[in-house]
Amino acid sequence: MKIAHVIGSCGSGGAEMLVKSLLPYLKALGAELELWVMTRVFDAYPEDKVRTDFENSFVDDLEKTGIPVRFVGKRPRRDWHKTRVGLNELFRSFSPNVVHSHLESVSFHVGRSLDERPIKVQTVHSTRIEYRALHKIYLGRRFDTYIAISNSLREIIQHSLGLPKSKVSTIYNGVDLERFDVADRHFNAEVKNIVAVGRLTPAKDYPNLLNAYSLLVHLLKKEKTAIPRLSIVGDGDLRKDIESMIRSLKLQNHVELLGVRKDIPEILRRADIYVMSSEWEGLSIALIEALAAGLPIVASNAGSNNEIVENGVSGLIVPIKNPQALAKSLYDLIANREMRESFSIAAAKRAEIFSIETCAQKHMDLYRELMKDSK
């Protein structure tokens, strides 16, 4: 079975990192694979060495496992004809049985370029579907099936896009649980480090987090309690805005922006609490990794976060865009070591349902079923 996955770029977003993790496991299950990437970092960020290095590492890691990475050469918001030609050339070269695209903009070009062939699968990664009419009128009939990465997203896809239940499957995102060793997790009497992981984009709502953290710092200072450091992992177009907000809230001594990192397991191992302040999400890979690392969690009720974190069991779920509630839950965890330890144990156990092995097997089962039906 030949399968081509298609992504927009070799970035650090959840969809891209899922694909990077998934492909070697699909290969181990017998699939022959290629990864097609629409845009190179150079074409979008020609002087960004960090992103370029990340892309190089992304490609090297996959090609070391024998999975070729092919670039279409599309530039942002341009090259529609070139993209169609490039995708068709890749198709003729590899002749995959299945082409599996991720994210709406990528799926649009796959749908319009490859016409009625081959079997086409689209994974929807976010509860915020931007082009509903496009899906209903155009893409819905060009894709054989949709994958939702959570149960709540499956409901959204079915109702908002008018798709029959038979055309939408739920497959949870998966992570390599072995990368996150919780056996030696140490619980400090004092919380020293709160960590958040995610791109600096509107979806992650870092202003919400910084406002909440400012309230928390004020409260802890008032009580003469040690103030934990807030570390934010990720980069993006809003970095300058976030840096400006950190200065305006006078949080320079307490917040660090770590940029794009490759040592996420080690960063999580050193943390005491994980926080997510998103306004919208799909099924967050970063949140699953925090769960796997056995971190007590405070997360906004965005997307499918409540399918990852069991409120009051492995973490605390708070309303979106509510810095007061976010600050209070962080304070409650800081003040209660027993709660942190209890959440940590439950988190590591909960993470078992999000293994990359299970994710890969469910994808292979779906591909085989689609191929059987196509015959």
C-alpha cells in the first residue's frame, strides 16, 4: 500500500508534528510512504535560521527512517498553477493508493489538483473550520473520507459540513509515550516553573495567559510566596506583540520566551505545572505530551481539551478568555502539593489512550477499508 501525506510546511504545529511522528509507525505496519510538503521555509521566511534549522531536522529525521520528503515549491498565497502541476508530478512519480492531506488550505489544493484520483483523505485538525461553504460545495465530493481528531470535532464536522456519519471517522492524535519518562518525576514543595507550549498565534491566546499570570504574580507577592517562572515554548508572528505585553505588565523578570525547541520532553520534565490558555484548538499534541509527562495541568475549555484532561482528575479546565479563572486555578495548584501529585499520577495513566501506536493502527485500518471499498 502506497500512501502520500501532504502538509503545508515542516513546522512545529500540531498537525505537522503528528504527521512526523505518525509516518514511521505507518511504515512499520507495512505502508510505503512519502511526505509531500507545499512550502519550504525559505519561500515564506527567507532569513529565519531557526525555522530553516527546524525544517532541516524535520526532513532529516524522516529520511533517516527511509521516508522521502518531497517539496511542491508553492509560495504563500501564490503559485496555484505551479502547485497543481507539482502535485500531479509527485502523483505520477509515486502513484500512491491514498493521498492524505492535513489542514484546509492544503486540502483545497490536493482536491483541485488530483481530481477524481486517487483515494483522498482529509484530517481536520481544528474546531474552527474557516471555509465551510468550500467544503460543502467543492471539497466534500472530492474527498472519500474525513478524519476528526476528537469526538467533539467529529460532531462539528458532521453538522457544519453536512457530511454523513459514514464519511467521518474519529482517530485521536497520538504521541510517543516512551519519550516521556514519569518514573522519576519529583514534586517540589514549591512550584518553580510553569510551562506553556504552542505557537505564538491568536489561537493560543497568550494575552489571556499573560493577564492571568500577572494576576497570579500580584497575589503571590501579596502573600509573600515564591513566584514561579513562566516559560513559553514556541515562536510565531505575534512574538513582538507578546514581548511588548510582557514589558507593559512588568513581567520581564518572570517570563521567558524559549522559541522553537527540540527538547520538549526535557523541558516538561523540569516543569511543575503545564498551562494552556487557547481560545480554540483541535486535539492538542502539546497538551497530550504534558499529560504523558505526568504534569498537573490547567487548560482552557477550548476545542477538545476536555477530552484530553479530565477536569478535577488529571487537571483543571477553565473557561476560555477568562484570566481570573485561569489565575485562580494556577494558584490552587501551586498551593496544593497533594492535588499536583494526584493529577500527575492520573495524567500519566490517561495518556495511554493517546499512544502513537494506536493512532497508526487506526489509520492503517481505515486505509485498508477504503481500498477494499474502492474495489
